[in-house]
Amino acid sequence: MSQTPSTALGGRSTSGSRLGPPKLTIIQPSSGWVPLHLPELWSHREILYFLVWRDIKVRYKQTIIGAAWAIVQPLMTMVVFSVFLGHLARVPSDGVPYPIFAFCALVPWTFFASGVSQSANSLIASSSIITKVYFPRLLIPTGRVLACVPDLGLALCVLFGLLFFYGFRPSLAACLWLPAFVLLAFASALGVGLWLSALNVKYRDVQHAVPFLVQIWLFGTPVAYPASLVPAPWRPLYALNPVVGVVDGFRWALLGTGYGPGWMLITSSLASLAILVTGAFFFRRVEKTFADLI
């Protein structure tokens, strides 16, 4: 049974050591809704570092082109979208060349999709350590999402190269918004990943549903089309998709299109925060059963 440390009792030192009284940590299972214990996560930050480093090394181990896959995936998707949607279907792109229009959205979308896919299966993949040693289980899906950040950095380098190729010169003030949009994408991916990873321990159907869910989510996000195509009455509901604010924010900051900071971004941010907070509390509630079910 997965357990959490509940308290520490001080005792008297029998050896007369000046190091202070020894501490006994009592570990017992939690019950009901439990707090997140954020200080505990910080105290185990070294474990998070090693989890992230392990995931980065394993992902591209024995691959031919290695980390270049982080660039190939959005580039090839951009080519497919440009040919079939931009050229043949004539999907509008807010007055900018369709390839850069699509790639500007694919960079944050790929980060989100990879984070969700990796974190959803993280607990099952780490079953060997979950059943042997205690540490905050929240670190496992968090590490999987953080391991996608280097891929995002590589894709951003290519994105800025394409921006200069197409003659776009984003302003410094607009680019300063990018870290906020990346943080929103991270929070969204982690929140969804916490829900899916916790459910995946008990219901293994989740791991088969995740690719389908990501595919459907792609078409519910303005990646291949502008958000302006969505009818105005549906936009409040549409903005509940947390990735809408991320994608539209990237286009606003780098291309000068989209809605930018406004009510749609606020709605997406609140939705992302709600998913993250509820996902974290649900994860902590069912965490005590992971070792038994996994």
C-alpha cells in the first residue's frame, strides 16, 4: 500500500551525541481527501531531477537522429497541414503564410500532447519503484512533463528561424509573454496528466484512450485553423479548452494575430488552473491504492 509520512516523534539520544535527538518517522496510509504536502515535494526535489534526467536519456536512447525527433514531428505535421489544409482546402490563416501559421501553433501543441501522453502512462511505467520505496508520487507525472521541456526549447529555436525566414520580427514586449504561455501549457498538460495517470492505475483502458483523446483534442484546438472561425456564441465554451489560450497566445505574441490577452486567455487560464488543482487533489486521494493495484 502506498503510504505517506504523517508525523515525526522526537526521542532521547542514548549515545550522548551532540547531533541532536534522533527522529522517528511514522508512515501510515492516508484516508479521505488529503492535503498536497507541497513542502514535501520541495524536500524531494533531487528525486524529481533524477526522474527528469532519466526520462530524457531513455526517450532517445538507441535512436538514429536522437533529439531531432522533437523538431521532425511538428515540421512534418506542418507540411501535411500546409498541403492539405492550407493549399487544397484553403483554410484561412489570418493573413499570414499558412506554414508559419500552423507551425507557430504546433510547437506548444506538441509540448502539451507529449506531456499528456507521457504523464498518463508514467505510473504504470514506474511500477517497480512505486512498490519498493516511498516518495511523493506526484513527482512521477511531473517529471514526465518536465522532460518534454528540452524538446520544446529545440522546437522554439526552429520556430524563431522560420519567423525570420518569413520576415516576422516579434516585439520584445510580446515575446515576454511567451514564458507565461509556456507555463500555461505546462499546467494544462500536468493537470490532465494527473487525472489520466491516476485513473490509468485502476482502469487500464485509459492508456488505449489517450491517443484518441489527444487526436480529438487537436481538432478542438485552433492549431490547423484560426480561433476566429469559431462562431461568437460558442467562443465562451470553446475557451474552456485550456490549450486555446496557449495556441492563440503564441500566435498573438509571434505573428500579431489572434485575440491575445483578453477574456479568452483568462477563461483558458482558469480552466487550466481548475484541472490542475482538482487533478492534484484527486491524485493524492487515490495515491494510497497505487502500490496495491499497479
